[in-house]
Amino acid sequence: MLFDWFVLPFTLGLAYLLVVVSVKFYCWIKALPYSEKQKLKKAIFTTKSLISFKEIVMESLLHRKIFKVNPLLGYMHMSLAFGWLLLILLGNLESRVFNHGEMGPPYVPIFFRFFNPNPTAFAFHHQFSFIMDLVLVFVLSGVALAYYKRLNSNTLGLKRITKHIPADMLALTALWFIFPLRLLAESFTSGSLGGGSFLTANLGNVLNSFLPSEILYYPFWWAYSVSLGLFFVALPYSRYMHIPTEMLLIFLKNAGIEEQNSHSGFTEVELNACSRCGICIDTCQLSKAAGINNVQSVYQLRDIRYDTQDLNRSLNCLMCGRCDTTCPVGIDIAGIRQIKRNESAPGLAENYTYIKPQPVQHADVIYFAGCMTHLTPSIKKAMVNIFKNSDINFWFMDEQGSLCCGRPQLLAGKNQEAKILMQKNKMAIEQSQAKALVTNCPICYKMFHEEYKLDIPVYHHSQYFAGLLDNNLLELNHLNTSAVYHDPCELGRGSKVYKEPRQVLNSIVALNQPNDDGEKALCCGGSLGNVSISSEQRTLVTKQACDTLLQNQPEILVTGCPLCKKTFQKVSDTPVLDLAELVNNSLISRKQKPKPLKKLEKIDQVLNSLVPNQTADLE
Amino acid sequence: MPDFGYKIAKDRQIDYDENKRLIFSEVAAWEPSIYRCISCGTCAATCSAGQYTDYSLRKLILLVKRGEEQEVITNVSKCLLCGKCQLACPMGVNTRNLILGIQNAVKKTTYAV
Ligand code: SF4
Ligand code: SF4
Ligand code: SF4
Ligand code: SF4
């Protein structure tokens, strides 16, 4: 049997790695909630597994999504992952051909050149040596880029890179050494014993001209093996655990498994699948605008994974969801952060016994303004006017006392409190026997839409207006001005409502396109999701978002959220209006119309025409 | 005793020697913007909870500053966390985090012992 003592570090490291990873995978899958386990069982022998397989190739090997962020960064990740796999596969093939189909111990292909320095006897050995050298160049180019990224990350599209912990640094150093050491070991071998191809043979000759190759090649094989072994041992405790975990995550996700309300096996998989690539750092406005550099998702996930997290850090996030949309691994970051908040709900349990049952009124449609709308009375007035104009029998549910929808409590991790408020509101909604609920606040919309589980449809006012327009129940004048639309986080990324506001706006104003639009829209900075940010830091975020929106000098800044409006108003010289105000300004009064439709007939018509809670993508 | 229609008012003197200001120092460490509060009352005027019950953030902050522990405890759990006060406050006090900070401090100082 081919053997030399130096193969031990590699072989033992690999064995250790396989055991640890298998145990971890087993524990995580075991810790999945029952319902999720069932999903996994059902999905395993279906086409879903094939889809997963394809995704693994596209993402884990070729890193398609990172290519989209920056081609050079994508190339770096791809050359390391795909190149290394090629080295292993081709090495296996080479040693199989050489040994006439026999595999031998697993270390043989890795150290093939040591055991068979100059294999002139077997077919295609020139071709094999050439290809192996070529692949090594491919991998080494990735390593070179990785070195370079540490020095100058801007060229690879990253303004800021992740600050790493010791386990990461150890694994990183080992990884950086692996391929250069392989290169040197192979070159010295070919320098003294011959063999190799364009890279290793030539480099071997050069090195041999002034160095004693025959003494050096053996220690370098040792060093290569040690660096491999070290990397394998450090891997499960470092960010490189993402390599095996990402594949598992793809399988689980394609089986339909998702985050629950509490920490589960799936959460562990997601935490370990984060490669700490740092792409989320630049996306985060807190780092870009407000100089807060230690709260980004990469650090949050790491804190939770190693259980070193402080509450203040998890509360310092706008919950804007921008990082979720750029994460190449597709981790449900918002979900994980919410779980963390739920677990460590700050403060005391609230006492809401003072809230009595709400007065109720029968109506066809409920209008819920929400706390933030009460701070922007012009929106409230506009909404009421629009309702009145279309002769709809509506009830302004929170006109008097305004009871909160519960979302701020939920975002702060206070689930019990949110439930109390939800229950009170839900009771009033049910008693009113309304057929639909309309709100102009995206925060309330998301809450009613997702958490309340109401029997009636819930509409954001933009959806409601779009429905009225489609049915010619709302007539609007074109205002001959230009405007830019700001997607509120809770409405856009949060509820996937992008189309309707634009549809309504297009019939009133000339819309211009800002730089970051739709899914990439910036957060206004006012978000209730961030509890601990100071008001000065908020303003920095707001200013930057506002500047981006106003780049093309529109005459109006329009948004669909009272909180966004209030926030932008503080820094913007351009007038900031809510969609409702704009619609109200351009409203053609129905009173001048010949014959309004009959009431009941009409409301049913309107409600039927609206696709319930439709979610639409950007056109 | 015959009822003459008026009573002796309760003593409203605040004894700083007796009042522990532990809560305040905890809160100030958690959310330093408490120092900015000028007791203007804008927060209380807009408060959602204040529409239903006797609760005022302005008062709560004063109570914390004065170390009136008992009254802080009776009032600290009424907030809806809706955030209206934060947008209304002219001094940029980070009110929601402040309220959570007061709750944390109460939890620590009264329940921990
Ligand atoms: S969360 Fe996603 S984007 Fe951020 S470091 Fe992890 S893998 Fe990269
Ligand atoms: S949700 Fe927004 S604020 Fe929070 S980390 Fe992600 S990008 Fe930053
Ligand atoms: S509005 Fe601000 S400054 Fe005024 S009392 Fe309330 S917290 Fe203090
Ligand atoms: S957050 Fe609390 S204190 Fe502030 S307005 Fe809302 S209920 Fe009142």
C-alpha cells in the first residue's frame, strides 16, 4: 500500500471533519419541528431534490449570485470552490487511470505526485499533468484575489469586509497556505524527480537552479498535508462550515422548510450557512450612512451562532430587509433576528388592562388609520374625503382613541402584548361586520394582513385605489408634475406590494426612476423596527435616502406610509406627500357626475374587483 | 370629626436622601438621551396610551429622575410602544428605548434582590 507518515495530518483531519459534520447535520435535522420534518420526508424522493442539486451546482460551486454582486468577487469564490472540486475529482480520475481502476486510500489522489512523481508509464499522463496544472492555476488565481481582497476590498466591490474571529482567522490562514504549498511541493518534486507540466515543471526547474529540491520537497509535502489537516479541523468552528451547510440548506429550503417563531434546527442550519462574505455589510444603511458598523447581519448571525450576543445589538436594526434581498445564500435574516428578539424580549410585561372594549359601528368598509397617521392629519383628512367622495359606507375605526395594531410590540419581541392588542382590534373588526379593511399605513397593513388572520380582505390604500381606478369608480386629473415614489420597507420588501402604488401614480403624475428602486429601495430611517438607534443617526440615514430619491429633481416626493412621510419631511426641501393626499388633490368630485351607482351594489362590485391581498411583482 | 369639605394635602416633598436614584443611573446608561428631556409634555399630548388611562411619559421621566420608585413601577407598564412620542419629541429623545430601559431597570432593581 502507498503510505508515508506525512499523509496523517490530512487523513486524520478529514476523518474528524466528516464525523463532526455528520453529527451536526444529524442534530440539526433532529431538532426540526415535527411539521417541518414531515415536509422533508415528503420532498426527499421527488423532483425537488433534483432542483436542489442544480441549485447546489449554481450557487455553492459557481456562486452565480455573488457574480451578480461583483464579477471579480464571484470569480474568487468560484475558483476556490469549483477549482478545488475539480482538483479532487480529476486527481481521483488520474489516480484511478494510473492504478487501473483501483481507488486506494483516499489520500492517494491528493498526494498523487508524491507517490507517482514521474508516471511516464501510463496513458494520457501528459494530458493529466497539464490539466492538473491548469486547474491549480485557476485555484491559485482565486487565492491571489483573496489575498488582494484583504488589502484592497474595493476592487472586489466590497467597501467594508467582515472582521473575523480567531477560528476564522486560523481556518483562513490554513486555506491561504494550502494551494501555494501544493504548488511548491509539486514543483520541488518535479525539480528533483521530473514530471509535472507547464507550471510545476518549469517552476521546479527554476527553483532547482538555486535551491536543493531533493531535500526540500519532502518537508513541503508535510506542510501541505498539515495545512489541509488544520483547515479541516478548524472548519466546523469557523465560517467555512458554510461549505457543507449551504448544501443542506438548499435541500431544506426546497423541501419548503422555513423559520418558525422560535429557534429550531433550521435556524441552526441557516446560522451555519452564512459564509460571512460580508455582502450584507455594504447593503446596510446603518453602515453606509450612520457609521454603525457592528450590528450588520453577518455579525448578528455570528453572535447568535456562537451565543455571544447582546440584546442592544439585536435591537439596533431597522428591520428594513435590505440585507435579506442581497444575501447570496438566501438566509432568512429578518426571521432569525425576530426570533432573537422574541427570546430576549426587553423590559417588563406590559399591563393593558386599562384598555376597554372598543366602540363598534356597522359598515361595509373599515378604515384603520394607525398611530402614525394620527401624527400626519393631512393623510387622514385625504382618506376620509376620498371615502366620502365614493359614497362608501365606511367606519373610521380608530378615529377617536387610537389603539395600536400591535406591530411595534411584535417588532420589539413583545409577542404577548401584541396579542392583547390584536385581540381587542380583532373583536371590533368582527363585530362591525365589514367586508374589507383598508389602511394607509404599511405597518398596520402587514400586521392585519399577516398576523390577524381576518376573514375579510385587507387592503393597503394603494391597492384599494388601484381597484377603484380599474372599475372607473375613481376619476383623477393628471397633475402635470413630476414625482418620485419611495417604496416603504413594510409595503415593498415586507409585503411585496410594488405595482399598485405605481399604477395609481402613473395616472396622476410623471414618475421618475430613482437609483435604488423596488426591491432595492432604501429605508427612510424612521423604522419602528430599530429601537436603539439615536435620533441623530436616524437623521443621517434619512438624509442619504432622501438625497438618493431626489437625484433627478422631481417636484414631489411621494410615499405610501405616514411614517416615511413624517421622517422625510424633516430633511426634505421638496414637498413630501402620501399617495392619499395626491389622490385627493387630483380627485374629480363625484357630485358633479350625473348618476352615482347605488350604494350596496357598488361596494360589492369594488370588493369583488380587488384580488384579495394580491401580491404583485414590479412590472 | 365633622367634615368641613377640605382635607390636609398630602406631603409632596421629595426627599432625595431617601429616594434611591438607582433606576435613573441604570436608565441613563441604557439610553443617555434621557438627559435631553425638557419635560415639555409633547409626548404625553400625543400618547396613544394616554387617551385611555392616566399615563404620561413626561411624568414617568420625571419620576425616574426623582427616584420615585413606587410610582415608576405603577406606571411603567402601560406604554403601547407605538412610537408616536418619538416622532413628536422636539428634543430627539429616543423614547421607546427609554421606556424599555426604565422597564429593564425596574426589573433589575426591584426583582433582582
Ligand atoms: S448574511 Fe448573507 S450576505 Fe451576510 S455575510 Fe452571511 S452569507 Fe454573506
Ligand atoms: S435589516 Fe436593514 S438595518 Fe437591519 S441589518 Fe439588514 S440592512 Fe441593516
Ligand atoms: S416630548 Fe421629549 S422632551 Fe418633551 S417631555 Fe416628552 S420626552 Fe421630554
Ligand atoms: S410609545 Fe408609549 S409613551 Fe409613546 S406615544 Fe406610544 S404609548 Fe405613548
